[in-house]
Amino acid sequence: MKDEDSKLFVYTSDTGFSDDLAPFAKDTALLLMECSFRRNKPVQKHLELADAMRVAHDCAPEKLILTHLYPEWDDVDLAAEARSLWPGETIEAKDGLIVEV
């Protein structure tokens, strides 16, 4: 049973899409999720943006941080692309990032 004052932090490492991710991360305060590719991922063990946003939509975290971003994300407004698929707060992980939960 979740304490009213407790905050959940859930993170994924390298993962492919799984229907089990969203129930595991349901209603978390902060979800840190790898999102290596924008689209057309070449390997199944990573998420692409549509996969990550599907998980976010289904689990509704207060904040979502996308990390493990491959070079194809350089010069892309990740938050804007994410908003086109899910309206919640999406943050791009960067060196030195500090997030209050």
C-alpha cells in the first residue's frame, strides 16, 4: 500500500516495448526511461519515441525523463516531439540535470 506522502521513482534500462512496463510504473512521480531512437529502431532491446510515449500514456507519470539518447536526437526538440504523442511533462536527460520529485 502506497503512503500518501511517498513518491515513486521508476527507471528502465535498455528495454524493448513490453505491455508490462506501464502497469509496473503506474502513477509514478518520476519515470526515467531509455529512448535511444526517434523511430525505426534497428534493435528490439531499445525503445523508440512512439514506444516510450505509449508507456507514458498508459502509466501517467508526473514527470518523464528520456535518457540514453543516441546521436540521431542531436538538434531535435525532444520535448516538442514527445508532446505530439503524449501531453505530459517530458524532460530530456542531460549531464548535470537535477530534478525535484
